[in-house]
Amino acid sequence: MELVPDMDRVSMVRKRDGTLVDFDRNRILGAVHRALMATGAGGKAEAEKVADEAVRRVDEKYAGRVPTVEDIQDIVVEVFRDMGYERVALEYESYRRRKEEVRGIQRALGIGVEPKLTVNALEVLRRRYLLRDESGEIIETPAQMFRRVARAIAAADGAYGDDPKKAEEEFYLMMSGLEFMPNSPTLFNAGTGTGLAMSACYVLPVEDSLESIFTTVKNMALIEQSGGGVGFDFSRLRPAGDMVRSTKGVASGPVSFMRAFDTATEIIKSGGKRRGAMMAILRVDHPDIMEFIASKAKHGVLTNFNISVAVTDEFMRAVEDGRDYELVNPRTGKSVKRLSARHVWSQMAENAWKGGDPGVVFIDEINRHNPTPHVGRIEATNPCGEQPLLPYESCNLGSINLSRMCKNGDVDWEKLRRTIGAAVHFLDNVIDVNPYPLKEIDAMTKANRKIGLGVMGFAEMLIKLGIPYDSKDALALGERIARFLEDEAARASEELAGRRGAFPNYQGSIWKSPRRNATVTTIAPTGTISIIAGCSSGIEPLFAVAFMRHVLGGERLFEINPLFERVAKERGFYSSSLLDKVVRQGTLDGIKEVPEDVKRLFVTAHEIAPEWHVRMQAAFQKYTENAVSKTVNLPRSATPADIEGIYSLAYRLKCKGVTVYRYGSKGEQVLNLGLGEEEAKRRVTASGEYAGGMPSDTCQVCG
């Protein structure tokens, strides 16, 4: 301890870096309040009492001296215990240990104090990503993980006469700087020597025979073992009740076979890294369409599937005209029945209102933009709908963190340009070093070389630029970002083609200039990689301003949006009572001490009118070669008619698909808001891996 002359009370504190700062009771109060809220043990009044006692003991013990931050934290723990808050003391101590681990990791990263990995980012990395030895002990740091991935992906440069070391350093810096993240299977598997694949998105064909169906189940298992998600079009399967000549029996139909896929996925659990996920698609003119639409109506059924109806232009015209349309047996190609298009349309909306499924895929719009129509027609997408693929095609994804592409109140376009070029290089290299699970996937993927570069952290970028999410300025910026991403990614792909050659199926494709990749851009739901990067998911708005995050061992961490915290402090309305109010509802609505302009800027997903969600998706889709994954969040009070309107708007705005989620429509969800009288005493809570979008585990697999 250092002696400070003429001081009867503590007035200075020594920080961990050795610097001295003024002693601030409010810092103790804030830490105490967060700990009490995280455990549900109290609010502001209890925090004031604990903080007062802690300050009294600090003055008593260290009067005339300069305590360290750790000294003060030790006293806080002591006060918690003496005042009967034993559980709070234990969790406060646990939080301190995790924070120290984070600081150690930052030192290991070799990139100084910025950017900071959050506590939850560290938890996600430790639980899912960092390598372990045979006894289950972690054997790499996040820095070593980024280096492992960078080295493995850069190795492809050697085959083209380029220097892998140069690429490795470029890849390492953008990942460790949290400016770009590849999809999770690349982080899981690159450089591990396990032979597991690095792509996130696959489509497998399902032909109309028992042998084909169960061969596809086997192939799906191989893919999910590496952490990938798979999409299927079940439209070729004959309908339930149709004739099976080989056995003189009758067919059970697509939905019955979907259960076999679902059960297999439940067993696999994606190799222990994360749960498997699938997309089931059925054409709207399949005879079993009504059974398919209602297939997830019962809770706990087909839980590993997202389902979407492949809607055609002809069907949409029938809906608009109020007429019937034909259902066609895929075995015979003959019409077997007619249905009211509007009735089917309303049933799709009704079931989506009940539980979020089915989504809609506008299959003709997708094929209008199919880059290789001479190779085949696209019939299915990956599990979250943003990656349309041909049978046996795979695609690897990556996302740029837009929250780190701002400078002096504007977009740092030059930094964004450099990051796009490096990211395209990275994703193209993945295609070469990827150990594919099937020879058919190897051949098709390398023939088209599709990549999907997208973005995350768009909500934070808007906040930094002072633009509300639900505004015309936000739509304009979204469209500008998407166009810049598309132009620069295409340019980078053309430059790679000049050095390495165009994708083999280039001749006959829609592209006029040789490119390395048949597609380059995709907007994905980034899930856990956005948690690692410390930003919002994809192009989603904030899901809450403050909330409780569930982590390991049943513990909860209080999280507040750091941009809001900064604004609140700069403008003088930050207080512990404010935090208590915000975490109870997640939003700033009705909180008097928050200025109106701040409320507009920090608008959350459930406060935004559904039309703005759709229009933002359309703004990005206008310049995205693949598709855009975006959840249209709806309040509990929304009606099926509202959903019909959303579907129609998405079609008119030329989205390639649309997914809605009405709050509370699933029995179990990974986001719970403090809404309604009965929930008034609760806090907003989110699972450890929820980053925004649809609050469903099945929709968090593409990051």
C-alpha cells in the first residue's frame, strides 16, 4: 500500500494497470446493483445499503492509503456475506474470475486492450470452439484458435504460387480484431486434422425411393457431424396414400419421412459442437401440402427442422385472383386435386402465427437469380433460408462486423473495402482446403465455388451513425452497404479469377466477366459468431437494450448495450435505478429519464413495426446474390391476417423468402421479455447463445 499524506478517507484507487483514479462510490454501487439483479436478490434499495456499508469499510480499513481495485472487490464480497447475500457473493466471485480470464486472453491475443472479448464471448468460445485434449481439458486460447484457422486457410495460397505467410497474417488480424468471422464449422474444424468439413450450408437431394431416402439420411449424418446444416426438397416424394408398386402397398408421404430425418439429427447432435438443423421444403402444389403446413403445429414435433413452403408465381397469382390451383402428383405429373389458393395462404399464415412455421420460399424469384441455370434448377435452401443451393452443393459463409467499420461518425468505406477483399480471399481458400464429406459435394462445390460473404453488427453501425433502425435513412444505408459489399466482393472474385481461374461452370452462367465464384454475397443469421465479435446478429435490430444472459451452471450475467451505457453516461441520465427499469422490460419505452431521441436510436426488434423488418430485408436483398435471412418479429397481439400481409409485402418487394415470429408463440424460446402484468417482476432473459432474430435454437446454426 502507498501512504498518501493528509488523507483521513480513501480518495484514490489504483487500477490494474497501475494508474491512480478518483475513488467513486457510484462504481461500487453499479457493480453491487448488477450482482443483485443478476441473482434476483434485490434492486436499487438493497444495492444502496450494500454500497454504503462497503464504502464505510473501505474508509475504515484504508484511510490514508490507496487501495487497489481488487482490495475494494474483496470488501464488497465480505459485505455481501455479512449481510446475508451468500449466493450473490459466490456469483460475484465467479464473475471476477471470469473477468480475469478475459483479461488474460486479451494479453494472449497480443492486440492490447481493444477489442475486448466479452465474458459471454469467452464462455461461448470455451464451451464450443476451443480445442480440448482427450481428457476434455482446453488446450488453446482464442488467439491460438484464430491463428490455427488463419494458418489452415492460408495454406491454399501455396498451390497458386502466393505466400501463405502473408495471407495467414492478414486472416489472423481481421479475425482477432473481431472484424470478420467465418461460419462456425470453419472455426471448429480448420487446422485440427480431424477431417471434418468447414462449410455451414448444404443441400441434399431426396429422390422417390426408400434407398434414396435413407442414403440421404446417412449423408446428412456425415454433414451434421462436422457442424453443418442441411436443406432438403421433399417435393419429389409421392404423396401419402399413393401406390407403391414394388410392395403393392401405399406410400406414407413426405411428412412421415421427415420424422426419420428429425430422429437421426436428434441422435447426432452435430458431433457435440452444436445441435443439428435442417430445412424441409415442399412445393405448394404437392398433394400433401396441407399436412406439411401443419406438420409442426404440435409442440415437440420435428424440432430439428425449419419448414418452408416453396411458393410459385402461379400460386401467388391465384391468391391475388381468389381462384383455385392444381395439386400435382410428382410420380405421375398429373393433377389430382384443386384447392383454394387463398385458403392455403391463410393456413400458412395461421400456422406461422401459432408457432413460427412454415416460412415461405419464393422459389421462382430464387431461380430468376440462379447463376448457373445450365447446371440445374434450385429447389432448396440451407436451414435458415439465406443460401439457395443445387443438390449436393455446399457453401461456406463469413460475416464482416459493421460495428467496427465506422470512423468519425461515418462508414469507414476504405477499411470496409479492404476487409471485403480479404474476406473473399479467405472464403475462396476454404473451398480448396475443405475436406468434403461426400465426393458428390466435393465435385459440385468446386464446380461452382459459391461463397457467401455477409455482415453483422448493422444495428450498432446505425446507432454509431445516429440513425434509427426503422427509418428511411436506415433503409438507404442498408441498400448502400449491400451494394458496396456486392460490388467489392464481385471485384475481388474477378481479381482472383484473373490469377487462379474462373469457377469451372462459368461458361453458360449468367456472368459476363470471369469470376472465381458463382455467388459471393449472403446475409446470414450470425448466431454465436456475432457473440464472439461482440455485436448484433446479421442485419437484425437490437433484441434488448439490457437483459440477463444465462451462462454455464445456471448462472446469469447482466448485460447492457455498451453504446447505450456510453450515451447515458455522456448525457448524464445514467443511474442504477435506470438499469433496473431497462432490464425489467428490455426497452426504453416509457422510461421518463431517457430522452426521446435516445429512445428512437435504441429501438428494439419488438418495437419496430413489421413492415420495417420486411423493407430492411428487401433493401439488402436488392444487392445480395444469394438470399437474406431476417426475422420479422411480431408482438403477441399480431393476427394471422397481419402475417398474410407480411408475406404479400415480401413477395412484392422481391424478397427470396420470409420468416415471421410472433412473440410467445413457441412453448420454449431462447428470449423472454418482461411483458405483461404477470411478468412485471421478471427480467428480460436470453440464452447464452442468442444473438437476435428468431428466438429458436434451430435458427441459430448458420453463424
